[in-house]
Amino acid sequence: MAYKINSDCNNCGACEPECPNNAISVGENIFEINPELCTECVGFHGKPQCAVVCPVDACLTDENQVETEEVLISKLKKIHPEKDYSGTIVSHFKK
């Protein structure tokens, strides 16, 4: 499931540099997340970092972009083909 930024966004910019996939950019009125690049930080962090750093809780799961861990890992491998995936892949799906 990709993340989205809702209208509560105050344009602080805290989320943009935290995204390992460069999926976050300045939109017309608020920051936006490109769902094609969002892997929910799978492969990098145990929690989606945009949601972790957002001071107004504007980064939320997008119910219209439901994706399994396998789909997110596949997307991750396409976005970062240079990364070694032979070990355990960090994911919030793993408790």
C-alpha cells in the first residue's frame, strides 16, 4: 500500500529528504507522494519514514494503492537495481 499526503500537510518539508526513493515532491498546494515510487520504505526502514517525521500526521496509507510486501519488494528492486538483496530485506511487514 503506497502512502499519500492529505490536506493536513503544512508544507514543512520534513518528509521529502527522508524518502529513500525520492517519491515525495512539492505539489501544487501540498507535498505529494508518487505511488509508483513509494515502497513504504521497505528495504530501508522498519517504518515508513514520511509518517514517522510528519509533525501533523498528514502521511497516511492510501487505501486505493494496496500492495503486498512482495509487490513492494519487486518495486524496490526496479527502483534500486544496484542494491544487494541477498540478505533479509527490512520491512514493516516483519514484526
